[in-house]
Amino acid sequence: MSSAWDGKEDVRTPVVVIEVKTRKKLPSWLKTALAQVCAQQPGPERMHLLGLHETGAPQANDLVVMRFAEFEAWHGEIGER
């Protein structure tokens, strides 16, 4: 996965295109919120998603975040590590 912006996606498969943004540290509130939703009714039959909404913005523009390991569990392994 590349870290420099070159106008191309970082990962492409037949069904997904992923743009990876790397930071030294992610905000603790973001990790806490994702952990909170992942703790709710854990199990392979349930997809855990964190929705990020900007006040006043259309809901269609909200962001959805999930753990990569869970993404792969649902959709299959994606590329190299």
C-alpha cells in the first residue's frame, strides 16, 4: 500500500477500491467509539459499523468505518500486509 498521494487507489480488487490514510496515531475517541460498537452482540453473523456524521450535512455523506479484520472476514482477504 502506498502512503504518498499519487492520484491512484492504494488497493484495488474486482469489488473494492481502498484509499489508505496513515497517521502516527488515530484519535482515541474514534478508536473508543469503534470498540464500543464492536463489543455489542459480537459474532460472525453481525457486521459492526461506526457511522460518522457531520451536523447539518446530508446523511448520505456520512462515513462508515469498520475494522479491517472484520472487513476481510466478510469479504475475503485483501492483498498483501
